Amino acid sequence: MKVFSLTAKFTLTSLLTLVVSLITVPVFAAGTLNVYNWAEYIGETTIADFEKEFGIKVTYDNYDSVETADAKLLAGSSGYDVVSHSGSAIGRLIPAGNILQPLDKSKLPNLKHMRTDVMGQLASNWDEGNQYVIPFMWGTHGVTYNEELVRVSCRMLQLAQWI
């Protein structure tokens, strides 16, 4: 069995885009945090645990594609406080204006612990000055396959062209 890692420069699998400034005073006052995220990106008990610990109700909406998320966000007035989106999408959302609000970095003391290379990649590709987004996940996408089964199943496939 072979394992191959497919990477582009730095693959930012997903970004946690913070609309407003993480959990801001209006969110606490309203008692609800509105989140828009890919399906299955959090644990089964994460929302219940968060609600119990902080006394804030979470409205958690999922999307199934970058296009779906873009359409909803670019339409404006989505009402989301936190959005997890792909890195490349940030390059479309920031110039659109009034979709993302700058981060209040004074409320994010752990920003100093973020990897400078990843933050630099964000800044150089999509978010100059790291004003709107912080990374949530970063990594590679792996492909694992059983070479013999692939040869048997796809006799015409020349694996050498894939590798």
C-alpha cells in the first residue's frame, strides 16, 4: 500500500473566518452565536458542551460546497458571527466589502501563538495584514490506495502517469 501526499505550496484546508470579532459583546447580549460551517467539522457534543459552559445558544448551519457558502455570504446580511470557509474564498469575500469585519486583535490574545509561516501565507495570498481571518486548519490531503487492487480493477490505467 502506498500513501501519497498532495500539497500546494501551503494548503489551507479551511479558515476560521471571524465575522465581527470572535464572540463579541452583542453576541453575548443576544445570547446566540450563529455559525456557518462545513458539515462534520466539529465533534458530536461540541455545541452542547459550548452552550452548557458559556450559557450561549448556538445556531449551527452547514453548507456542502464553496459555491453554496459564497452565494449565501455574497448576498449579504447573512447574520453569521463565525464562518469557516476555504482560504481561496477569502480572496473573493474581502473585496466584496461589508461581508467580513476586521478582527479586534485586542480580544484575541492567543494570536501571538499562531504559526508565523501560515499567517504569512494568509497575508500574502488573501488577507494583507491578517485583518479578517485566522487559520482553523492547515495541512495536506492524503490519498491512500492498494496498488494491486487498482491494477486489477483498472487494467488500462497506467499508474506511472498518476505518480
